[in-house]
Amino acid sequence: MKMINSQLVLTYFYIFIYICLSSGVILFNKWVLSPKYFKFPFPITLTMIHMGFSGAVAILLVRVFKVVQPVKMTFQIYATCVIPISAFFASSLWFGNTAYLYISVAFIQMLKALMPVATFVMAVICATDKLRCDLFLNMLLVSVGVVISSYGEIHFNVIGTVYQVTGIFAEALRLVLTQVLLQKKGLTLNPVTSLYYIAPCSFLFLFVPWYVLEKPEMDLSHIQFNFWIFFSNAVCALALNFVIFLVIGRTGAVTIRVAGVLKDWILIALSTIIFPESTITGLNIIGYGIALSGVVMYNYLKVKDVKASNPLPADALPVKDWKADKRSSDLYKGDSDISNIDGHKGITASESVVDEEAPLLSSRVSYVGRGQMNNLSSR
């Protein structure tokens, strides 16, 4: 009994850390980028700092400390899989961070309810999912809710909204490409090797738009560059990736979806306190509530589909120490995909709604059965 209680306490502790880190990173990024606060309005530069730091840490873990072993990566796979995925990954972060310059944190969280819509649309376009009437109605409900929420936004900004929505669709396309490209190639990546291959490539991809768009406007004499501010910001973003992985391993998809929804509401409330411009209206809340109900219904349908083909509980995922045997293929299949752990069913990237600040790892994900995985990988 004491063992069960201690495990339960540890699980809730991980969830608490996840909520704190995810909310903290979002608020931290807003504070750094906002012209009203830290006054560093260079989102591409901030994203490059994150990618450079994550890539350096991953290289140390793989090459120096040998925590995991790198996968066998041919030039063809790198050119046809890793580079396109890294490009859309970097784009989603770039556009998402740029949105902080124009719209409030609260409104950004409301717009992020569109993530399952974007993923579903991209999956249908890329023929990795079928157009179902019930799911389409859910997506329509989410979209209507977001439109109502946008209409009720006091400080609505078209540029910021376009940046955020574009970032959402870029991330959705990255998820689908991960499934289509990496799974077909049979490439398996864990969190460390994902960062090892994708972060440096994303850094290089961001260099061109940074050189053209931000470098000419950067006046070093007027820029506040505090090493510890940027270092702690990058550490928090990296830590969030691994905390999400730990939470998924201890609880499963359903629990972390609930935690993600709780985090969104907490973040919306906190942002209105910390940032006065994040004022929310009754219409904002009504619209977001409608969108959230569509997301909940979508999650319910996905879990119901899984239960029909999976006798195990939808929220059961055994814990396995991925560092113990140093094999990169134990837990991750694809980039955002945990599959076949100790013979159990896994989760797939195309069904995932990732945490916006740690998109290399799925945070709010749906289980699929073994038959669905086989169908997906054969397409």
C-alpha cells in the first residue's frame, strides 16, 4: 500500500512539474519577447538559442556521455526525412514565438485549440487518416468555438493571429510528415536522438531568415542580452521535453490530456494577472469553452476507437527506464511516437496534440491499436 501511495505521489509530482514548466516556459517566452517587458523582440533569435542549446546538450549526451547510441542515418534518409521535418519544426516555433509580439498569452492558448483541427486536416490531405463524419463535426465545433473566441478578443490582431495559426498548421504538417516519412523508413528515435538530429538542422534552417529579417535590425548597443536569462529560458524549454516524456511513461495519454487542459486554464488565468494586456471577455470564455468541448469529444471518440481494438486500459502505459540499455529504439517510433513498450500498444504522431513549447515530444496524445499502427505504417 505504501508503495502504491508513493508511486501515486510521484506521478502527481511529475504532472505538477509538467504544468509548472509548460506554463512557465510560455510566460517566460512572452516576457522575454514582449517590447513592454524584457524588450527582446527577436523571436527567430530566441528560437535559435533554444535549438542551439538543445542540439549541444543532445550531442554531449550521445557523443560524450553515450547515454544513448545514435541511429544508423543514411544521407538519403537525412535529406528526405530529417531536413523537411526539421524545417516545419523550426517554422512552427518561429511563427509561434512571433505571435507573442502581437497577441496576448490568453488568446494564444485559445487559438491553440485549433491544433487537433490542423492535425486532422493535414492527416486527411496526406492520406494518413480518413475523413469521418463524427470527427469532422468535432473539428467544426472546435473551429466555431475559436472563431467566437476571436470575435470576443479585445486586442485582436490579424498579424499575430495569422502567425499563430500558421505555426499551428506547420506543426501539424510536421507531425504528419514524421509519420509518413520516418515510419516508412523504419527509423526510430528517442527524445535524445530526436534532438540530436533535428535541433542542429532546425538551427541551420533558421539562420537564413534570421540573417535576412532580424540581423539587420539588431542594434547590439540597445539590446538587453543577459546570459542567465537566456540560459535559464533554454534550460526550461529543454527540461519540459523530458518531463513530458516522464509523465507519458508513468500515466499515459488520457491523464496528460486532462493535465494539459488544466494547464491551459491555469495559464489563461495567470496571464491575465501577470500581463495586463491579456484581458479576457465573456465571449472569449464562451468560445474557448465551445472549442474545448469539441476537443474533449474528439478525445473521447479516439479513446473509444482504441478500446474497441485494445483490451488494455486506454491510460495504461508501463514505465520503462529508457536510459538503462542505451538503445534508441526502445520507446520512440518516429519523432513523436511511443510504441510497443513491453508488448503494449503505443501512440502515434498523427493522432497527437503536442505541447506547444516542447513539440519534439507528444504531450497530449491518443492511443491507437496495433492494427491501426500497421495500417498507418503501410501507407
